[in-house]
Amino acid sequence: MLASIGAREPNSTECSSAVYNVEFAFAVVKTTPSVGSMSNLPFQLRYKVSVEPNAVVGYVYDIVDFERRFVVELWIDAAPIASTRADLFVSSLREDDEPARRCGFYFSVPLVVDHRHVEVRLANLDIGLGGLLALRGEVVSDLEPQVIGFVRWLGGLRLQGWISPKASGEPPSVHAWLAGVEIAGGRAETWTHLGGHREDTLAHGFDLHLPGLLADGDVHRIDVTNEDGVPLDGSPLIVVAFVDGLRNFLLGNLSMGQEILRGEVYDRLLPQSLPFSHLEGWLDRFPIVSRPISALSGIVLVGEGSCDVTLASLGGERNWIAFQPPCEGGQTTFGSDDLLRVLEKDTQAAEILVFTLAGAKFLPGGLGLLLACLHDESRANIAYADLIVQDENGASLPIALPEFSYERLLEQGYATLLFAIRRETAISALSHGVSDLFALFFHAVGRDGREGTKVVHAEGFAARLPTLDRADATSRLGRGSVAHLVDRGVLATTSPVKGTATLPAVRVRRVAAPMSVSVIIPTRDRVDLLRSCVESIEGALSRVDSELIIVDNETTDPSTLTFFDKLTSTGAQILRVPGPFNYSRLNNRGVQVARGEVLLLLNNDIEALEDDWLEEMLGRLVEHDVGAVGAKLLWPSGVVQHGGVTLGLGYAAGHAFNEVIDDAPGYADLLCVAREVSAVTAACLATRRQHYEMVGGFDEIRFPVNFNDVDYCLKQRACGHRVIFTPHARLIHRESASRGVERGVDRSARFSGELRALREKWPDALANDPFYSPLLSLDGVPYTALAWPPRLPQRVRSIKSTRSD
């Protein structure tokens, strides 16, 4: 990977690289496991050793002292290869050996053709268990290597990983054990891309949340196995969690008050989460605390839903008047004249109005949350809150929203189903004939509201929405978006987006004036990647005024040099930039010779899937306040590689939606709509030349390889420019194919240094990503769980005590 958010830290697939980087497999000659016992020793052994495809497994224990744990070594052809402690859970032991069940071991065996014999020995004792097991190595290049799986601790009580598929194609199951007792388990129903020699390899991903009783501050050792009881790579895991995080745990300990700062750092690096299925308990644990507003407010219930249901949910609120105007043929519509008459007659004292769907159920404090937010933000005209909707299976799904995202508003209308608006703003809109929620919200945003100064977000789940007629809402959203853009002088069209699951969605296509584009591709050797990249983008480049600049970093491969000559003959420019690999410097040098109004930074391991992706990205740059546009990138397996960059993961930055397939809508349909994000990857990034030069381009000193794109996007946002991710531009990204993953001492040190530089330069941005809700977890897999506790430094929340007294 030449650039993205930087080379990824070692992940699950890299932990099994020894299995994937070869094309050989063992054929076992001696199929009978070695089973036996020994008594002529200071201890009495019972053991079993078995050779499985790509693994050596077994157990060993002292039948007199069940608490003794042995360290065992794996020897291959009389050479020690690896060692481990025999303390894995063994479910197959007899009931009379129950105390010894934590005596198992597991070795993932590197496969090489010359292996002949394998042996397991007790470390430092020169004792072999069962003698030599014979192996015969043979080339079987068409045999897919067998991989069991991998698991990692994300912090708190959350485990995540992948597991190899079953022959039946059904999702396999995974199980977590504590002291031989199963404490969690489930099906691996998400997806994971596995790297290595087969770039299109898919595995089943899983997400396990351990029981809340383990959040006791103690250290727990967790074994994780497949359904056959075989441990996954990474198991056993050491897990420690605290109720509501270490900081709050220390706050309740007066003797440890001086350690609060240390607890905050710990919680930032190892944040905790709760699954969405624990929503009800989470709401009870972290209730909204809103300041009562004495002024009268009006509640407008739109559509033909049950007014009584909504009013019943307001039992604890005061000083409101509610009414339901006539419906104009759609769930989000109302008669503007009728509503205007009511407002001018009956609610003259109501300075703030709240609009939502009839049948919505306010949560305790939800109405007050909206009113207080708009009351406190004197410059804002409108405030919206987080929602709870029902998914296709009827389960409650929390929709935790970000700060104002103009692009997402146009394509999803995400904030229009529950919001508070100032009375004068609403009356102005109704006087212009506005007759549905989308048009009302767009009118409040106004012609110059893209920066969001008129719109504020009240963090908190304020209401449960009734079932939404998404087809009708999508149609009305599309018309409202077009009318709003035309009013701003921007020509555009919209079309409905298929495959959504929760909210309406349209694709907005702005009509762009012709813009010249300079495509800049750094490369070194790897003609196979470069040729595929260039050939795949030819169709897109032919549609616009474009130039192709290949930035060569010391290529020596003859076939690549020959391809350079071919490119030159077609008009491409080959720019030679010698020296150590520095992605920032290569792009900066390419920009210096570029002539285009728009710069398209592209990795040499990118392949386009359609020909309209570049026009889509240029369409987003029609808005002059857009500083960068990024595309949806897929691994060759079809798993999403880049769905926007989320800040704060491990107090760093990471790609979103790595756990879903291309056609999945993603959390709250975020893979269906364009939206603002804090950063996008430079593997495919479009930006205006003037914006690139305004911020000094990429930082060659602090971020030569990693995080240069994150830094660039944050510099654009610091200048008041928006950063847009669009899923409507789809490309393949063979991440790190051109130069490999970040392994080795030198690369690891470089990554750590650049991460440290990112934290030093952008501490506040990493701590508070405005486009990622503080109600959502930051424990490694964004948009998949609730934060525990929520990150709400700007507003006080109560935490109910778990103590019985």
C-alpha cells in the first residue's frame, strides 16, 4: 500500500502468514495419535499427540498433580521450532480427569516440502512424548491451506476475529471459555478479507461480547475455540474490564483519585463497548439529563400515525402544546396553510417547535434534550437528536448521528424525522409553501448553511420512530434535495438508492462544469499492478480532460521500464524521483509538474470497476468548499476495505466497514449515501489544486509513509473545507500489494513515529471525531456497538449506580 491512512498494524491475517505464504501441505503417514503415560519420572505423565493438517495438537498433564503445567516444544526434523505452555482447555478428557482439563497445546505448523518427522518434547527435560511422527511432504498447489481462525481482544469485554468456513457453507460457531465453562458463543456471521497468496480469500468474521459480570477489574484468562474445541490463533486472551471504564472506577476510589488521568488514557487506548442488543440496558444505565425549559413549546405530529401514542410518551414533560395537521398524502407531509394558521393562532407563545412523525415515542428527557440544545445555541435555527428505529426483523436499532453533515442530509435526510426549530424559521418556510419535513429542514438550512452553523446536534436517543414508509420518503427527499440545490444555483438530479435498510436514500448528481484532471500514480516496479490500474481507468479518463503522471521511484524491472515506454507513447508523463520511498514526497513532486485544476491521487494497486467513478468524484468537487473526496474501496474478495476514515480508534485512525461485503448497506445505510467524514484514504483521493497548495500538500517530514492522507484531510477541515466520502465511486484496492505490509523493525519504528506525530499534531481531532457519534464504540470496529460509557464531555450525563445500597 503506497498510502492510505498508513500501513495497517499487524492484523489477524498477518498472524497466520506462515500458513498462507506457501503452497504445500503435510500428508500424514502415521495416522494413529501417540497416546501414553510415563511413571519413571518425578511426576506421572499422561499425554496425547496428534498431527492434523497444518497443526500439531495434544495434551499432557501430571496425574498426581493436576495443577502442574508443562511447557512443550515442537521439533521438526530434529530442530526446535516453537514452544508453548500446555494450558488450553481440553473438552475430550474423561470425567475423572476433569481437574486436568486445562492441559492442552496447539501448534500451527509452517508447511515446507522437506519435512519428514515431527516430535513434541517437554521443554528443558529432554523428554519426548510418543517418539517421532512421520510426515511425507508433497506438493499440492491446488489444495487450499486450512486455517482455523484468529481472535483478538478489543478492550473491555469485546472479542473479535475470524474463523475458517465450514464445508457446508453455513456460518461456523465460535465459543469463549473461562475455567472450562462456556461463557459466550455464537455464529460467525460477518465477513473478513484474508491477505496472502490468495487475494480473494474470504473468512467468516465474529464479534463476541463477554458477560458483564467480568467487568470487575480482575484479570481473566479466556480461551476461544471453534465448534470442535480447537483453539484459535491468539487464544488464550487476557481480558480486564471495569464497570463504566477505568476512569469512573477510579473516581469511586477516593484513595486513587490522583490516578484519574491515567484512567482517561487507558480508556482512550482500550475503550469499552456494549452490543446493540444491550440497548435497553444501556438506555437505563445512561439516561438523558436535560434541563427543564419553562417556556412553552409546540409539538407538531406529522402524518397519519397515532397522536395518542406520542402524547402518552410525554408524561414527564411540561409546558408543551401538541397538534397534528392534516396529512397531504404522505407520512412526512402536512398542509402548510393549515399548519400556518394554527401556529399564528394557538402557539404564539411557543418560541421553539418540535417536528416528528405521529406515533413517535419520546424517551424520558428526549423532548427537553432538544429544547435545551436549541435554547443554549443562540445562533442555531434547528437542532436534531439521535433516533431509535426498527430494523427489518423488528429489533430496535439505535441510529447514533454525527454533527451536521450537509452531504448526508442531501442523500439521506438523516436529521429530518425529529428536530426542533425556531418558530420564526418555521413560519418563514411555511409562508413559502413548504409541505413536508424534508423541505422544511432544507429551508431552515438555507442557501449558506453548508458549514452547519445553523444546525446543531443534541447527543442522545430522544425518541423511537414508527415504521417509516421509505419508498415515499425517498421520493420526497429526492425532490426536496433537487429543489434546495437549484435554489442555491447548483444544477443536480437525484435517483433512489436500492438496498437500504433503515432510512430513505437518494444519489445526488451535480452537473459539473468541465474540469481538467491530473492523475498522479507513484510506483516502483510491479508492472502487473500498474498495467491493471492504468487499463482499468482508461474509460474514465477518456470522459474528461485528463493527463496521466507516473511518478517512478527507482524502478529497475525491465518489463516495467518497457511499459513506461508504451505509456509515454500514448501521452503519459514519467517523472523520475529517486531516493528512499516517501509517499508524500512522490505525490508532491507529481503535483509540481501537474497542469490539471483537479488532482487525483491514485495508488498503483487500484482497479476501477465502472467508468463513471471519476465523474462522481468530480461532481462532489462542484461545491467549492469541498477539500477532498474519497471513494469506496474493496478488497479483491469483495469485502469493503475503505468506507471512510474514523478517528479515535486506539487514539489513532482506521477504515470503517471492513467487516461487510460490498452490497451491504452498512450501519444506518452509511454505505449507500455520500457523507462528510474527517478523512479519506489517499489510495484514491480527488482534490482541487488550489486547496492542495493552500495547505502545503502532503507533509514529507512528519508523515512520509503513514497518516499523510489523514493529516492532509485534517488540514483541509482546519481551513473550513469539507471532506466527502462517496460510495457511488467503487474501485478495487489490493492494499499493500505494491510494497507489502509494515513488517520489520525499521518499518515498525517508522509507523510508531508517524503515529506519535499524528497524536501530537491533532490530539483534539483524534479524541473527538465530529462525524462519529460519541454514543458509538471506538474499540476497533466502528459502527458496530455502543460506547460504554458514552463519550460526552460537553454535556453531563448521569450514571445509575450498580450498588444495591
